[in-house]
Amino acid sequence: PVNVRARRGSNARRAGRRAEWVAAFLLMAKGYRILGFRLKTRQAEVDLLALRGRVLAVVEVKRRTSLDVA
């Protein structure tokens, strides 16, 4: 049997990745060009890097179960 904690973590990572794709799609619909996903730096990880005109957006994606929870 798979460890419940490991399964929960795997499901959370999968849901987080889906949320990143949804965020990228919404940004593209607003005219942003996606420059990168899950970019690693020495200090942290950037979920999305997007550009629209002269605006560079560094995006941290957080998934919540509902808008009320967010």
C-alpha cells in the first residue's frame, strides 16, 4: 500500500502544476508571453516568468480549494 502522506504530496504537486498551466493560459489570454516555468534561483523557485510589452511579471502561483479559501 502506498503511504497516504506520499500520495497526498503527489496529488498536491500534480494539482499545483495544473494551476501553473491555468495561470499561464490566463496570462497568455491577457497578452503575456510566457518566458519560463519553474525557474530555479539560488534563493527560490519562480513559478512563471511572463512578459507583456515592457512589463516583466514574476509570478508565484498558489492553488486553493475555493475563492473563499483564497
